[in-house]
Amino acid sequence: MQSFVHLDAGTYTIEASDFPYGPNSWTLGIQATLRPDDGGESITFSPSKYGPKTLPAGTFDTNIFVNTIGDIDVLITPRLYKID
């Protein structure tokens, strides 16, 4: 699942409803990329790096990823919060 939103500059943090393998796992989680309005690209949120970050204005792209074989029955609801 992929989603895009334009963000104003500021400090943001991302949370999810539940990470069944913990927030540092690359088995299942969220990866997000900010594409700044003035160019460039940087990965800003990924496992073990979900904490607050100061971001420039730009397009924010989130992906929920699954790196496993077999059935997974879990609901992940990512939430992006602007702190300032």
C-alpha cells in the first residue's frame, strides 16, 4: 500500500497501531521518503528510525512493506504527526 501527501516544513514523527515484530524489524513495517520541493531525495523514516525528524517542505511518500513468506494477519495504521 502506498500513499502520498504534501508536507509543510516542520518536525514530524510517525507511529503505527502495532508492529507485531517490533519497531526495528524489517519483516513488516513502514518506510517513508520525503521528496523536497527544492530537489533531492532522502529516506526519512524506516525501522529503527521512526523518531522525530525536522523536514523541509515536500512530498511525503509512505509504504507498508512485508518481507516474509506465508500468511500475515495484522492491521497497521501509520500516523504522521507534526510536532511543530
